[in-house]
Amino acid sequence: MRVVVGGWFTLPRLGRDAFALLMKQGVVYDKEMGFKLDPASDVRGAVRTIRSATGEEVEVDLRCFLCGRVACPGCPYVSVCDRTAVSSLCLCEEHSRDGSAFEAYGRAVRAGLS
């Protein structure tokens, strides 16, 4: 199962305990839309909970903070990136090649750290 941070996804019916744990981990739930991981969610914990409840492997993708597209395809670091632990401020392949986009990314990261 593939989950994009900031994107809605569906899960099969979960038990009460798994659902409650996802809510404690900051996963957003909407009856109509489904579930959503956002930057405030405990992504690593939520992935463990989803994996345990569904028996499926869960892959996390991030969105480009400039254009909103899924940023992981084409990323040279995808094989070594722990997307459950990194900042959700990521750049897609197109924007990572643009020097000014990288500067904007740096400003956004610094602003988030202060």
C-alpha cells in the first residue's frame, strides 16, 4: 500500500484498538474521505499500526512543497531515505534541479526549525 503524506487514502475496516491508536498518532480521519497523514502525524508509528492492522507493507511518499506533486519518484535518495522520519518539506525531481527552488526549500526548512 502506498500512502502520500498530505493525501487521503482508504483502509479496510480496522478494529477499535487500531483505529484509536491511529487517532492518537495524529492521523486525520474523515468518514467520506478516509485517512490522511499530515506533517503533525507520527508517521513512523502510524505506518507500524497500519502494517500491523492490515498485514500489508506500507510505502510512504512525500509531496513537493513547491508544486504539490509526489516528490519521491526520480529522487536520487529514495533508496536510502526514511520517509517516515524526514521532514515533509521535499522537492520533486524538477524543482530539485532549480537552484532558486533549493534556496526556497532551505528558507522553509530554517523557518520550520525556528
